[in-house]
Amino acid sequence: MKESFYVYILASRKRGTLYIGATSNLTKRVYEHKNGLVEGFTKKYGVHRLVYYEVAENAETALSRERQMKRWNRVWKLKLIEEHNPEWTDLYDSLTT
């Protein structure tokens, strides 16, 4: 079975503080953020709502995309989220059902 890789964006609230990350296990990683198991930025600022994610072909592609998105200005990030998730719905529940 082929391993999947993801690039994801978490938000504190609609149009709030954003965090971009990459992982091979999206459900587990978001669970860790939501439950304060990850020390650092997301825990400190309450950034735990999964508002966007995309699948990458491999780890290298995911990390490259993560770096690219982190360099974007805030307006581009907000536009990406709102094109795919205009209500800023927490997508985590859709991963676990």
C-alpha cells in the first residue's frame, strides 16, 4: 500500500492565526494539535482547526509545497482556504468518519 503525504493548514478561527505543516498521517497529526500534544506554536496560540489540506505524491513533494506555502503572503493563504472551504469548517471530523 502506497503511503500518503499531506500539506495542511490549521487556523485558530475564521481568518485567524494560521499554521502550515506537512505529515504522512494527517488524522494523527491533527489529533495531536487539537489535544495539545504538540509543543510550540499551535499549542501556544490555540491553532487547531483543520481548514485545508492537500495530498502530495511523496514526502519530498509535500515538504516542498509546505515551504512554498509558508512563503506566501497572508492574502494568498486566505484565498486558497476560502476557495476550498468558504465557511472555514473544521475538516477533521470528515477524516475520522
